[in-house]
Amino acid sequence: MELLEETLGSIGPLDSAAEHAAAARLDSLTKPPGSLGYLEQAIRRYAAIRGDGSARVGRAAIAVYVADHGVADEGVSAFPQAVTVEMLRNLAGGGAAISVLARRLGYDLRVIDVGVKTDTSSAAIGGVTYRRIGAGTANFVRGLAMNREQVRCALEVGIEVARELARGRATLIGIGEMGIANSTAATAILSAITEIAPSALAGRGTGLDEAGVRRKVAIVEQALELHRGSLYTGESILGAVGGFEIAAMAGTCLAGASLRVPVIVDGFIATAAAAAAERIRPGLFEYLFFSHRSAEGGHALALEHMGVRPILDLDMRLGEGTGAALAMNVLEAGLDLFHSMATFSSAGVSGRVR
């Protein structure tokens, strides 16, 4: 059996017994019932995903997938494509925002080159995992971004990375990305899935001016028109207008559900990956946590359409997994409360009378 099919076939239902056990524990703690708000819902769902009413916690890890996009040739980014490989070095060297956050929070950080245009694998950059599918995607206003084999390969890279992290005792996996022009691909994916107009979804990305945003919208509209006959399945949407790093993140989302390891989705681009993964496996969102509401374009619209609630709202739009890292820290704090607070019984505190 192929890895993708094996992964999809092993995704089971959430564990309601574990969720109920976690809820009972929460209600026994020295606090008014429900007073931790959304944290309590998140803790219950964590337990249900893990299949563990004790909600035990292992390590936290972040996978940052890096790749280039052919659509960058259309001038849809404020930065040159060379920035992708430069940021690959920065991510691995510890100077990027997510590198600092991962170090500060004690998270395992995996930086994966899945298709940077400049191939550095022959003189490998220390700290980079090489799982290259190609030297960037094709320009999706000229044809498919990826062929069917490349889509499957990218999905399975994401599955393999998640499995490796889980073997390292990760019980939370955050996903992030880096790739010049990938907000254009994400806009196209989310528009294809949600049917929200590109003009409502597209944002400034790395810092476009108004004319640049209008150009991005026009390019996305052109691509959606070109590929309108193949925008149905998650795989076909990724192939038409996606990216290697976006498909890899989608694979990690699917693998997390299969492994019963919650995946924390970063911002706008990671949300596009999650949406594509959910198109592949309907119902997947219940296995995912959405980290934050990005300031990027129509992220809030997309989240609302998808019916999911983000943990944070900090007007961030950096990517790299930075929002995921911060949200994971909040979730871990909630789990620490769950494990370490006293119960009414153990503390000798009177419970409610009615």
C-alpha cells in the first residue's frame, strides 16, 4: 500500500471517552467550571486526538518547509526569489524569527528544503533536511504548478517528516513555511476551495503596494480561469496552483491525524495547506489547531468559511511557523494547568453548592 493511502486509511475517529475523562478532570480542578474558556475546549480536544484522557505531553516540534514558486516570475512579490535560499540559510543558522522562538521555547525545529530553486544539497547547509522534489514549481499561469507525481511526493514528504517527529516523542507538531510568492499560491488554493474571490483573499504578502496587490489578484484570477476544469480534489488543486512546501504541510496535517498527534497550523499559507488536506480527507479540521488569525489579506474570511477558531489574534503575518510556536506555548500552558492544578478534593477546597 502506498504511504498516502496507508495514512488516510489509518485516520480514525476522535476518542470520546478520552475527551470525557479530560472534561471530568477539568471540572475537578480548583476553579469555576469553564473558567479557562477556550483553553478547556482545546485541552479536551487534545485528549480526544491523542486518545488519552490523561492528556500526557511529550515534546513539541516545528517543521518548516521551504520551496520556490514559478509564479514568482510574474512579479507578485516585493522581494526577489533569491531571498528563499538566503532565508533557508538564516533559518538553519538560527537567525530567523522561528529559529529564535523555537530556541526560546525549547522546541525541536526541522528545516526542510522541498524545492528551493538554488540547490545547495551538494554543499549541504548544516541544519537543513533535504527532501527536494524539484527546483521550484512551474509557473501556474502557464500550466500546472506540479504534476501528479510531484504532488504525491510532496504530500508523502510531509507524512514522513511527521512520522520522524512522532518517533522523537513529539506530541505537538507545528507547521510553517518559507517561499517567495507562496502567498500567491495560497490565495489561489483558498479561493478554489472556499470560492471566496481572490480580491477578498489577497494581501500584501512580503510588502506589496496597492498596485502589487492588484497584480497578484489578476494573476490568481488568470490561473483559476486556466485551471477551472481541474480544481476539484485536494490533489488536483495543489497540482494546479500549489507549491511543494504547501503540499508537504498538507501531508503533515494528514499524518498528524493518522498518528494521533495534533498539528498546529500557522498562518495564511499553512491554512491553505490545511484546507487542501481537508479536501483530501473531509473532517480533518477536528485534528488540527489553528494558531492565529493573520493580518494577511483574507485569512479571517477563510477561517470563518472553514468554521475554525484560531487561538491567537496578534496581527502577525510573518509565516515560518511563528504563530504556531506561540500558540503551541499557550496550549502547553493550558495542559500544564490541567496536570498541575490541585483538585477541590486534594486541596481541601469546598466545591460549589449549586
